Amino acid sequence: MTSDDRRSLGPGRRATDWNPHPPAGAAGCRVVDLPRITDPRGNLTAIEGGSEVPFDIARVYYLYDVPGGESRGGHAHRELEQLIVAASGSFDVVVDDGTETARFHLNRSYHGLYLPRLTWRELGNFSSGSVCLVLASQPYSEDDYYRDYGDFAAARRTAEAAGQVPAGRVPAGSGA
Ligand code: TYD
């Protein structure tokens, strides 16, 4: 059964597709298809930590009422892993592993962009009324942030040299 077959399943059928698209790059950023319970009354997606996402969910937050032309992000995290979902509308996420960048256009509420630790991200091009839902592996901690790109890039190189993260290369092309 292909992912397209799964997408066309009828009402009440559970559709799950773990095939990432595009294939995960060395940096580990990837779009995953989330389960969908399709229903004529409206579709439903449920996300469970350790199942639909590769970490236990410690925190959920969301961005909304983002004015046109604004951007968010502009930081990386020391340890935090995240899954970003366009719960409504669309926006772009530009990821940077310190070596390369890739732009993901998220516009489906059943797609999640997984970001591993030590990934610089910028969010922009928000459509009107869009909602950016984020599932995070840890509670909020300002100490976990790199807000200076140079500090992030140096930490990334150190982690790569220590074999803690893959050598930098993000997947080419966009998801969604
Ligand atoms: P931040 O993650 O810096 O967002 P952006 O990079 O898009 O500006 O968060 C903005 C502010 O919100 C910052 O002062 C910290 C606060 N915040 C929390 O208190 N809890 C949270 O879970 C998050 C994500 C942010």
C-alpha cells in the first residue's frame, strides 16, 4: 500500500505513513506523516509521544496571530527535540545544521517536521490565521537556547567532532 493509497482511505480509517519525505538527511530533519482518522464530520489527528514522535512530549506550545511579514525562531537548542505542525494555514521553516540550509513549506495538519537538537531554525511566510503547533521534548528552559548563530555553529562543530550528531548536511528540497 502506498502513502497515496493510505491518504484515500475512507471515513473512520486510520491512516499512518512513516515514510519521511524527503528522506532524512544527515542532520535528521524530516517531515513525517501523522495518523489521520478521516471522517465526514471533520478529520482528526492524534499524536502520542514515543509513538508518532520519536520523543516523550514534555511541552506543547503554539504560535498564532502572527502578523503578515513577521518571522519567528532564529535560534537553536542544545538538547531540545521538536515536532512542528501547521495545525492551520501554512508557513515556512528554514533549517540550518551549520553547514547547509533547507526550506520546508508546511501546509498540512497531518505533516510534522521533526527537528533534532542543534538545529538552527527560522519560521516565516505565515499565512493569515495560521497556527504553528510545536511539540517539545523538554520543558521550557532559556538555558537550552543558542540565540547567537556563531555560538550555535561552534557547538554544532564540536558535537559533530565528538560524534554526538551527524556531520552537517540537511536534506535538499522542501517537505509537505
Ligand atoms: P522563543 O522561543 O524565543 O520564540 P521566538 O524565537 O519565535 O521569538 O519564545 C519567545 C518568548 O516566549 C521568550 O521570552 C520565552 C517565552 N517562552 C516561554 O515562556 N515558554 C515556552 O515554552 C516558549 C517556547 C517560549
